[in-house]
Amino acid sequence: MKRRPMFTVRKNKGVASSVHRKPLQHMVQRRLRELKKIVPDAHEGDVDVLLRQTAEYICILELKVAVLRKLAAIYGA
């Protein structure tokens, strides 16, 4: 499957105008701010660090859910 670009740059009389770029950047920045609110110990820093911390947090949450399901199965809840 061929991937489509996330935004397009259109040429306007020889000058490249990024019509779709600004809304995309605002959307990404907004979602990163929300992610920083959700993930504990999300430090101000690079996006790759935030995404790594998010992945680790997801793994921790999945582990907690698995443990709670095992406990519920053992104690019949």
C-alpha cells in the first residue's frame, strides 16, 4: 500500500505555500500537550522521549490490567 503524505505543499506562482501545514502542526502540538497531561513524569523535552515514555506507560497499564484480571479470576469477582 502506498503511503500518502501527511500534508501537501502547493506552488503558488513559483512560491511554495504550505496551506495544509499549519493546521497539521497545530493539531500535533495540541495532541502532544494532551499527551503530556496524561502520561506521568512526562518531562519537557523531545517528542521522541515523550513517545517512548508513552509506550512504556501503555505497557505498564497493560500489565496492571492483566494482573487485575488474574486476581478477579482467582477471587471470583
